[in-house]
Amino acid sequence: MTISRFLRPGLPGRQSKYLAIAVFPDESVVFQAYRLLQQHGISPEHLAIVGHGYSSPERVGLMSPGKIIKRKASEFAAITGFLGSLLACSVGIIWNIGYELALGVVLAGGISSLCGAIVGSVLSFLGEGNTASIYRHHLRRGRYLLLMEGTEQLVILGQEILSHYSTASL
């Protein structure tokens, strides 16, 4: 069993929550861990089992690495394209460039969008996309994931419970 913890940004107007993911080798062990956490007072609304016969990765918000990379590349391209166009427009106005301004703005926006898409792809591939692919690999191998989401104290409590009982038979 391995447990990893990271901060996932919350929705606007909602406090950020912590998320821990534990990987288990089979269905009986993950279900025993789920019941153990419930017996220690962790509500089922903070827990989810992902795997064959339980929740799907998409249902709990674990996107595919390809979707993550496309989303981040699009976000970076839009932001850098806008900023590149804005910078080119500002320089054109400051230097009092006439008709070449439109061409410069278009070129600067296009080049900065392309650079932003590349940077966004690489960063998401090395970050979130890599993490998602690791967990999806475990699911393809027939393993199960137990997700705990909540406050920092709740997630730490759940990790302590699982680590305390991981040496014993769960």
C-alpha cells in the first residue's frame, strides 16, 4: 500500500481541500481499509473507492493524462497569446508604428501562443499528467485506489490510521 498526499485547489467560494490516495492490491483489502476508516469516524462522504466494480476514475475527477495536457496547453496558449498581443500593441503605440502594428500584433500573439502551448504541455506532462498516468497504470493492473478528501487534519488522521494498520492484516 502506498499513500500520497497533495493539495488540490478547491472551487471558488470553497476552501481548498486535501486529498490522499492509497493504492491497494485487491478489492478485499481496499474494502477493509474503507471500513476501518469509517470505524474510526471518517465519514463515507470523504472516501471513495476507484477500481473495477466501484467508481470510475472520471467520476471522482481523475482525468486522463491527455485531457490534462490539452487543457493546460490551451490555458497557457490563451494567456500567453493575449499577453504577447498586448505587449506588441503597447510597443507599437509607444513607438508610433502605423500600419505594421496589426501585423506585429498578430505575429506576436501567434508566436507567444505557440510558445505558451509548448510550455503548458511540458509542465502538465511532468506534473499532473504524470501523476494521473501513474494512478491509471495501477488501475489497469487491477489494483484499487482509496481516495480521502477533506481538511488537512482529516486526511492526516486517515493516513495515520492506514499506516498504523498497514503492517497488520487489514
